[in-house]
Amino acid sequence: MTSKSTLIEMRHIVKVYPPSVLALDDVTVDFRRGEIHSIVGENGAGKSTLMKVLYGLTHANSGEIIYRGKPVSFREPGEAIAAGIGMVHQEIVLIPEYSVWENIILGVEPVNWLGKIDRQRARQSVQQKIDEFQFNLDPDAKIENISVAARQKVEILTLLYRNVEVLILDEPTAVLAPQEIPQLFAELNRLRDGGHTIIFISHRLEEVLELSDRITVMRKGKKVETVEAAATTRSELARMMVGREVLFTSRRTPQSPGQVVLRVENLSLRDDHGRVRLDNLNFEVQRGEIVGVAGVEGNGQFELVNTLMGIEKPTSGRIFIGDLDITYASILDRRKYISYVPQDRGKMGASLTASVWEDAIMTHHRLNPHLSGWKGLLLDIKYAQRFTRLLVDNFAVVLPSLGAPFRTLSGGNQQKVIVGRELLLQGDFTLLDQPTRGLDVGSMEYIHDQILRIRAEGRAILMISADLEEIFLLSDRILVLYRGKLVGNLPVEQTTPQEIGSLMLEGHPQPV
């Protein structure tokens, strides 16, 4: 193994976003050659900003970066990559129609004497990298035909092809099934043992402890501490992150479900190319129960949500809320009965440029007569702001002012506004699509408590989540989608993460 000498030092880094948001407050941290170093912290703690400063995506107001013993200041990510530092973002950006090797060589294509791409040499060089790093990839496979885990490997290999020494990974396990994570970790360990430095950003503390050599904890723009992974615990990391004890056990109490609220009958959906996205789904959600939906990303969860919300029209089948058929109802008519937290809060859940109070009253301004003002023609702004203040107080939202742009809130506080807005609607059915994606442990705990509260009040809840631990913590029953089919409908007490993971990956349980 390569000696663990210091490779990168970030000294006294300060970053202020106008007008006066102190994102990084005199942060000093070092990263060693040949180590896996995790960075954890609440949303808004500064960990992503710190990595953006290192990678050249943003620039510090003061401080310095020492890399390989010399001061550096990257103006943009291309300079960082050329120097040997690469970053894999949470959202995978590849060209689906291109093959693995075509995606990897994009932008650094080898050419022949005529100036054209030397396809044979390019493919061979990619195969050499696949063999060198022991990645199980077919260089000729189309990106659109491989798994999410394989696409993630392509992203990593794209940087290794450019000979980076430092890999920054942002939430790399967020979209993986449990069985896929050990393989990724094995590959990262091989890279570490070969001398690469891995900087790992994750909210999953058990993974951080399993994978890391050292862990840096950040809170409110400051570095709290850097600790050896072997010398700390999940509870201690959480306490350092949020400044208090965090519980990791389920607080779901037994209760008998009531009448059926959501009923889905023979629901099918084909896309514009005739491909089956949903295949004859049948299930129910009752009052006072949480039904979790598990599945590897791309197996029909997104289409199910869009069909339930009226964004997509089903090819066949029916959707009922109680006895009311809403299969072809408008989105606004559905919103009278459905509270909806979308997975993408920036695109689907809110307007980032609008004020907090404007985002807080979305949908309410069409359904709540107190908000619509004189004869429904004028918005009652005073009532809207009182309503927002109630939401802010009830859901512990931290914000500079009700009139502040929504984008100035941290991810956790943005999510609290959206969840609060939706739970304050009076519908009997609540649809949650990745309700805690990207949130820290403290914010997750709070959102979980709110979900369990409305369960106790008798609402019916359907929750789609890529986090299998979250599904087991909250759900009464678990549905599993595989290639658009419902392959599992199991009470949580009668199954295991391993069984659900097998259903997610293969469509059937592995034999014992």
C-alpha cells in the first residue's frame, strides 16, 4: 500500500455567498494519499461547498489549497481534472445512446493520421482501463441498457481514463440496491490500495463507517472534527453533526389500517415507443398505513408517480380515491384528494426564485378559500403570510425571512417547507416520492416523525424511496417494482432487506 502522506491541504478556507451567507468559516482539512476520507454534515453544513472550492466549481474568499506540496487555484473543473482531481456527481450524466467506451473517451478521443477517431485504439484503451481497475463492464454495451450501478462505474472510469489521482464521490450509493453496494465498495478499496485518494460524501453513516479511513464532520460551515473511522460510532457522528442525540430505530407503533383510500386496478403504461413501463399493477393503500415502494431506479417508480398524479395517462387500468374514479381527472382535481411531495424539490416541488411564502401557498391558493381573496380573484397576501408563518413554526423551518428567495434555504429547510405545505392539505391520500433524498440525519428524523404523525391521524400514505433502510423504518407493507411489474407485496415484519433486494435486482427472491 502507498504511504499515507498528505496529498491535499485546504487551509483556512472562507466562502461567503452574497449578501452575507457564511458557507465556509475558516475550514482547515487535509487528505492523504491512498486513503478514503468521508465528509459528513447536515444540509447546509458546507461539505459540498468545500468540495466545489477544491474542484474549481466555486472560489473561496480567502484561504489556500496545497496540492502535491504546491499552492493551486483551479479556475474551473477542467483544470482540476488535468491536475488529477475528478468528481462524480450524484446525478449521472452520460449519453444513453452511446456505448460504454464511447462515453469514456468523449472529449479525449484518440485520432488517426486523417484526424478521425481511431475507434479500434479507443476501444482497446478503454478495455485496458477496465482490466487494470477490475471493473466488470462490457465496453460495447449501450448506456441505456446497463444498470444504474454499471453507469456509476462508467462515470468513475471516465475520470480514471483521464488519470486522476483524487476521486470525489457525491452520494454514490443513493440509487443502488443493497446487493450492489459491496461491489462498489470493493472497487473503491482497490483504488485506495492502489494509491488513489477517495473523498466520499454520504448521508448514510453506516456506509461511511464501513468504508472510510478517516471522517471529517462539518456543522454550520465549520469543521467540527476529523476522526479515525475505527475510533467512532454512528451515534457519535450523528451527535457531532447535529449537536444532539439522534435515534436510528423505528418509532412506528402498531395500528390497524382502516378503509381503502387508494385503489389501483390493472394499471398499465406504455411510452411513446411502445415500451411497457407499468405492467398490470394491482394494489391498495388503506387509512392509517404506510406502503413503501422499493425498486432499482428506472423500474417504473417514476412512471407510477406520474400516472397517479395525472402527468401521464395510463394505457389501461383504473385509479380510485375511495369510490371516486380519478383515472382521467385533471391534476388540480386530483390535488383536492392527494398531497404530493415530489422527488425533485427544485423542479417539481417549488420555484427556486419565488419567495418562501409564495412557495408555501402553492396549491393552497387554489383550494383554500381564505387565500383566494375577494371573489377568488385577488390573493389575500396577509393571510398567505400568516399561513406561511404557521407552517414555518409547525415544521421548524430555519429561514432569514418569509420573503427570502426559496433558493437561499438549505436543502433540508426547503424540504420542510414542501412537506409542511403538503401535509397541511386536507386530502386523505399522501404520495411521497423520495421524501428525504439528500437530507442529513437530523432533517430525516424530523420528516420521519411528521410522516408517522399523519399515519397516526389516519391518512393513507404511499412512499417511494431509494433508501431501503427508510422503507423498513416507516412502512407497514412493501411493494417491489421490477421492470414495471409488481413482484412483491409483503408486510414489513414478514420480509428482510436481503429478500427485498433480491426482488429489486432479479424479480424473485434468491433461493436459500
